[in-house]
Amino acid sequence: SLVLGIETSCDETAASVVARGPDGVGRILSDVVLSQIAEHSAYGGVVPEIAARAHVEALDGLIKAALAEAGTRLDVVDAVAATAGPGLIGGLLVGLMTGKAIARAAGKPLYAINHLEGHALTARLTDRLAFPYLMLLVSGGHTQLVLVKGVGDYERWGTTIDDALGEAFDKTAKLLGLPYPGGPAVESAARHGDPDRFSFPRPLVGEARLDFSFSGLKTAVRQAAQAIAPVSDQDVADICASFQKAITRTLKDRIGRGLGRYRQLAADLPEAALVVAGGVAANSAIRQMLQALCAEHGVRFVAPPIKLCTDNAAMIAWAGAERLALDLAADPLSVSPRSRWPLDAQAEAVIGYGK
Ligand code: ATP
Ligand code: MG
Ligand code: FE
């Protein structure tokens, strides 16, 4: 099958065409992403109004480009998949309405895709991966540990109770006068810093529940910077290195616990795997730690290429293709976007908790 995907939930406008063979093997025929980083960088974060406007301006052209690059046409495509949430409502409206219009005009089924489901299933597009696997999503807006049991079947094991991990990187960078997005800037500054100069908090370490918390870390960074002001470049490097170390140690504790629980649940699972997704997965210190941790637990570590870890439309098209392959019902054209939309039904009941 051939699916057109559309993604507009945050600050990337994206369109893609993905093919799924009868054997379940996926192929990306095109994957066009326009990042709005330049539009938002002056503000140190994503401005919803600017984002929505930029999506409107770019989306039609990107869809045309994605179809052309894939060498296909709308009448050949089997389905249209558009992100319907969670995310910024203005952007979601733009993408979902466009998806509906195309589906209606071309007479194709529409799949309203949960953005988190896109991240969760990406690894099956790039690797042959059996359920159930564990997924760590660490991005600018999300920090979640999810048990992926099947298409549409997810169990959220942990989430952040305050800031997302990428957000913690971005806020720390802003605090230190580093450019936006903060993750890459903090990582490169950390390279020539002393990770042991500052002792930053490691929230929730040792606790049995699998949640995350990062807002205290940002406060500790602010206090450290204030205490030694004016901060030199070396101070910034030391703070970044210490910050990254605290993050890595915290994640190690949380994910290690999650892997233990997963291992217990699937003791004789031959294909046990941990999959990462989200922009923070680009961080090499975090990647190395996860790699080693998985080896320790006898679990395969799967890290899709960075371009597929950050927001893209190939993952949305793929989620549509997986639904189509299972003959799951398409969505009615009356479907509405949802700024909040937890992956699992259980989280649905406690909406408002975490992100
Ligand atoms: P969403 O949360 O909806 O998926 P997003 O745009 O916030 O959307 P991504 O595009 O997946 O998320 O990732 C962006 C985030 O990843 C930013 O917070 C950025 O700072 C962080 N990031 C990128 N590279 C690195 C890195 N090398 N180290 C740490 N964080 C990084
Ligand atoms: Mg982004
Ligand atoms: Fe995302």
C-alpha cells in the first residue's frame, strides 16, 4: 500500500509518501521536512501563532513536493494520514483540514493519527521489530516510557511530571545564553566541560514508579550560574557537562527500572527491544548510556536515524499504513484535532496529568 502522510503538530511542516509491502516491510519514497527553527529562534521557543501561519504557507507546496519526489499521484495513493494530536491546535487544524480536503477530493480513506503513535511505530518502518517492545520518547514536548503491545495498543509506564527532557535542554541553554534549540548547543558545550564540577539533582532516582521530573534541574542550573556570575565560557561548559551527567544518570535509573519490569513481563522474549524516538535521541551521551544499559539487560537497542527520531511525516504515513494493513477503520471527515491526546486509554482517564 501507498500512504501520504502529513505532520504539522509542532514546528515542523512535513509531508511524506511511504510504501508498505505485503511482507510488512516499509519503504520511504519521500520525506520532506521544513523546520521552522529560524522563525522561532529569536523567541527561544516555539510561538504557536507563528507556527500555524508557517504551516499554512508551506504545506501545499510540501505535499506536492512529496508526491513528485515519490513519483506518484494522489489517485494512486491508498490512504491519507494526518496528525490529529497531540500538539499545537493551530498547526493541527492546518494539517488535519488539509488531509481531509485531499481525502475527500481524491476519494481516499483518512486516518487521523496520534503523533505519539507515529513515534512509537517508526522503528517498525526501519527495522523488523516484533511486539511488545519498550519505547522511550524524549523530545521537546514529551518524555514517555511506553510499552508498545501492538498497533493502537499502548501502555504508558512513565511520563514527566513537569518539563519534557528536550524542554529542560532548551531552557538550560536559554539560561546560559546558548542558542535555540538548546539540545545540540548544550551537548557541544559539554564536550569541553568538567562533568564533576557541579552536583545537580537527580530527581526521582531510586523511586519505584517510572516517572520523570526535570524542572528542579533547571532551577539548580540557574542557581549555580548566579552563584558564579559572571560566567565564563569554561563555566558554561562545566555547567553543561554537569547538567548532561545528571540527566544521563537520572535516565539510567529510570530506564533501567523500566527494562527490569519489561524483562520480567517478557522473560523469554527472543526479540526484546528498547526503541528511542524524539529529538533528544540525537544526544550521543544519552545514546551511549542507553546502548550499554540495554546490553546489561540483554535487550536489543534500536535507534532509528535521527531524521526519523525528530518530527517527520514518514512516521505518520507509516502509522496510517500499519492501520490500513490491519483493516482498521478509517476516520470520519468530522474528526476533530486534539491538543491533548494520551496514547493509552488508561491515561485518557487522568488527562491533565503530565504531557
Ligand atoms: P514533539 O515534542 O511534539 O515531538 P519537538 O519539535 O519539540 O516536538 P523534536 O523535534 O523531536 O521535538 O526534538 C526537538 C528537541 O530535541 C529540542 O528540545 C532539542 O533541544 C532536543 N535536541 C536536539 N538535539 C539534541 C541533542 N543533541 N541533545 C539533547 N537534546 C537535543
Ligand atoms: Mg521539532
Ligand atoms: Fe514529535
